[in-house]
Amino acid sequence: MWSGLLWIVLMAAAGFCYPRRPRTSAALFLAVGVLSVFLMFTHNRGNNLAVAAGPGWIALGVWYLVKFRTSEARAKHVAYWTEKA
């Protein structure tokens, strides 16, 4: 039960952090991926989560880390999102 709650909290936090803090969101997506892989290898199927998608969450987190590695890319991203608001 704790694993399902932790998974949902990490996903929600990653989603809420994305527009303003893309690297924090990337770290949280990496945590979701690691937790999913851990749940898959420990055969914790009781929480009905898509734990097989762990490598996808890890890939998303790494992609965000690479995409927003420079301060210019982060500034352009934040400017785009604040311009839309």
C-alpha cells in the first residue's frame, strides 16, 4: 500500500513541478522510474500500477535532464510558459 501512495505522490509532484522547475521534475520522474522498476523486480503487483513502464519514466527523466542542462534552455522554457499565462 505504501508503494502505491508513494508512486502517486511522486507522479503528482513531478507533474506540478514541470512548467517552472523542469530539472526537479526530471529528478522526480527518475524516482518514479526507479520505484517502478523496484516494484517490478520485487513482484509487488498489489497496487495495480503500471510498473512495467519504469524504463519509460527513467528515459523521460534523463531526457528532461539533458534537454534542460543549460541555463539558457531553462530560461527560454520558463519564458515560454509565463508568456502563455
